[in-house]
Amino acid sequence: MKLWHKILLTSLLLYALAFHAASVYFLSTTHLANLEQETARAFSDQAIIRERVEAGVQVSGMPADPELLMQRYAAYYRYLNIELDLYRISTNTLYGQLDPATLEPDLLTFPSSNFQDMSSDRLVQKAAVSRLEESGQTVRRMHVSSPLRGEPDYLLLYTRDITDLYERRTDMIKAFIMIDLLTAILLGFTAYFIARRLTRPLESLGQAAGQVADGHYSNVVPESKDETAELVKAFNRMSGAVMEREMDLERLASQRQQFIDNLTHEMNTPLTSIQGYATLLRQARLNETQKSDAAAVIESEARRLRGLYDSLMTLMLARKADLKLEPLPLESFFREITKTMMISLRENGIELKTEHHQLFVQADKSLLMLLITNLVRNSMTASETGSIITIRAERLSDEKTEITITDQGCGLTPDQLERIFEPFYRVDRSRSRQTGGTGLGLALCREIALRHGGTLTAESTPGKGTTMRLLLPA
């Protein structure tokens, strides 16, 4: 069962219980109040009539045939919609129009204590309502009985038709039923529209969730201003996060596939050379010079494969190894880098300058050394003799320190700048192979920066040089 069905049915059920309870209470109390009024009126009328009958009996005495007495009084009061009867207790005789079988037995039974003081006004009156079927209609009558003073053997029975009292109750019940039906219909439509309005955002969320499950992450649920607004916002954020995660996974899968393709290509060239020259050495008749050249090619290509293996292992270890973070003074660290690369710098005729300002960073020294030396070697590869490479450190905030490596080399185009951190990507593939590069250096550098909680970015202008920016925790 849907939520809006539950809201609709609950609203109708609560309305039905409340309305019916109120209706029953109102009809019952109203009918009882009217019945009490009719009973009080009957007691009053019966007391007045009884006094008149008692006065007549005291003057002329009780006739031998009491029925004649009652006919005289009954004829007078019949015009007032009142019937009078006389009941003799000792003989169980009823003088009048009533059938004793239709009366409550209690009306005709009075204890003897009620007749001990016939001069008292405290004579007991009894009332009852009878129900008869006459000509297919239900007739209700109010009966009141009390003994006559001076004639305790006789009871005066007062009867008046109160069918209209019950008919009014029936009419009120019918009116309440009509009101109930009309109100229920109106409430049903109102509750339907309210329930649909309240649950529409939830249905939109359900549909959007189904679309997200089918892979359509770009669908956004319109935001509302009711209680579901936060839920809609949370769902949209979740959908956006799922979409970003999906895109990240797709990019990662694409990068992995590209990595595998590049690795396969990088391994194929030296393996082909090694296999070809090995076959040549085994099958052809070569002189010593030719054999030496073939062996040199095999050795060179094997060295390339070994370098590729070492680079891959270093990249893998950089991703998995535990970092040994420690406060690292950049002054002594930069001096060590300069000393380590002094020979290469002299051979290429390049000067290395450092600026440190007595700063410290939290870093793994061996990995940071690998990162900086790789960046300096790349700058040396792109620079001409007589160029200057500058390593500068600067405190950006209490939490971040930036290290920049700037060269005066050939620079990079925007297309090249976008791809330099891709594994196996080379700006100059022929020169990289000649210098023994594998195309994994910058990918390794970025991985080391990420392991330190930092970032590595590049800025370059063709013909003017490149700046690598390393941002690390202070």
C-alpha cells in the first residue's frame, strides 16, 4: 500500500470515528433530554388529571361501574391527545381502551407502603414507554400510573402518543447520515489532494532513485519548501556524489587501461630488439664487430627494461609504503640535493640555485628526495647549457609550504601541460629514449605528493621555461 493511500484511509478512518462518536453522543443526549421533558410533562398532566378525578370521586363516590366514570373523563381529554384508563388492582380489571398485555407490569404494581398515608402528596408515579406496531407503523406511547387518594384499589393510567419524539430522532439520524456522506466525500477529495501533494516529492525521489539505479545520475529532483526539502537536497547531493564517483571510476579504469596499453608498448620495443638480435646471433654468421654491436643493443634494451621495472617498483612502493614523516629542515635538504646532482649539473653546464628561508616541512626524506631530484632532472633535460634552475621554498600559511622548481628551458604547450603527469607520457619521445627515460617520473612525483597530503602542479610558457609547484604540509 502506498503512503498516500495510508494517509487517505487514515484521515477517513479518524474522521469516521470522531464524527460518529460525536453524532451518537449528540443524538443520545438530545433524545434523552426530550424524553425527560416528555416524562416531566406527563407526570404533571397526570397529577392534575388525577386530582380532578379524585375530587369527583370524593363528591359522588366511586360508581358501581367505574368504566362510565372513565368514559366521561376520557372523552374530554381525548381532544388533548390524552387517553385515560382506570385499573382495579384487586380484580386485575382495566377500564378503558388499553390492552394490559401492552403495558409494563411495573406500571400496575404498587407496594402497600405507597397507600399508608393517602393524604400525603408523596404518592408514587410510575412512567413507561410502550412500543406497538399499528398498520405497519411503529407507535410509541408514554404511560404514567399512580393510585387514587381515597381509592387505593384503583390506579389512574395516563397515556399520550409520543411517536413524533422518536420520529424526530429518526429524522435527525437520517440528516446526520446525509451530512456524514457529504462530508466524507468532501473530506475524501480534500485528503486525496493533500496526500498526493505531500507524497509527490517522495514519488519523485522514488523515480529518481530508480533512474540512478539504472545509471542516470544527472537527474535532479526539484527542491520544495516543505519537510521533504532536506531529504531532496540530501538525495541530490547523494546523486551528484554517485555521479562523481562513477566518473572517477571511469577515469580510473581509462587510466589503468591506458597504463596497460602504454606499458605493453614500452615493453614491446626492447623485447623485439632483444629477440631479433638474439636470433641474429644464433643463426647468422657474424664477425666479431657485428657480434659486439648486437650484444651492445641487447644490453642496452635489457637495461631499458630493467629501468622500466625499477620505475614501476618505485611507483608501486610509493603508493603502498608507510611514510616516515619527520620535520625536515629545507636548508640542509637543499644542500644535499645540490651535492647529489653536482656532477650531472656540471656535465650539462647548468647552475642550480636554492632559496629556503630557514623553513621546515613534514615529509618522508627519501621520498621527497626522489621527488625533487626527478623534477630537477626533467628541468635539466629541457634546459640548454648555461641555463639556471631555481629551487625556492615559501611559507604560504601556518599549515602549508610551497616548493617551486623553475627552469629556463623550452617550456610546454597547453596540450602537453595537460598530459605530463600521465604514466609513460613523454614530451619528446625520441630524446627521452636516448636519455633512458621511462615516462613514469612525473607520475611518481605526483603520487609522492599525494601520499604527503600535498599537491603537485605545473605552469609553463613555450620558449620561456616551466615551474613545478609542490604544496606540502608545514
